Amino acid sequence: MAEYHTGLVTLNDGRELPAAEAFAALGTTEAVGYVRQTVGHYVHPVGTARMGPFDDVGSVVDQYGCVHGIEGLRVADASVMPNIPRANTNLTCIMTGERIAGWMRQA
């Protein structure tokens, strides 16, 4: 991952480490224990892979779910949703996956 992220990584305890240092530590037993103790999740996370044009530095994928700069990789889940839907994300994720799969079959 360090190849794709050269900035700082902010840990849950507020420490900031250079990306290469943080990712190098991920293989250690201590790092795995740290991740297990400090990383949490949200029940319905969405919007973590922003959709937009390639020249938008904040976007991760294009309108077809293709990840910018990585050929053949797509995101087809709640990550591309701009907002949390009013209903459970399950059906919306299925629809998103089916739609992107349809585009993949056409390519």
C-alpha cells in the first residue's frame, strides 16, 4: 500500500506516521494486536471511495466503479454511495454490484 499512499497515516490514538513506516509495521505481531484493539467499524459505512473524474484528486472511482490508476480493479459496494440510504444498505449494495457487473459483461 505504501506505493499508493506516501503521506501520513493517522492512527486512532492520534499518532501520525509516515505511510511507509506504518505499512511496514502491519506485518508484526504487535501491529496486528494494535489494529485488533483500536480499529472499529460502523454498521453501514458508505462513501469511502468517492466517485468522480480522474482529475479530481479526492475521487477514487469513475462512474463505472473503475478505480483510478489501477487497471482492472473496480469497487461495487456501498463505498461508492454518496450518502447513507434511508433503508438498510443491503439491497442498495446488491443493486450497485449488479449494475457494475452488467457494465463489466458489456466490456
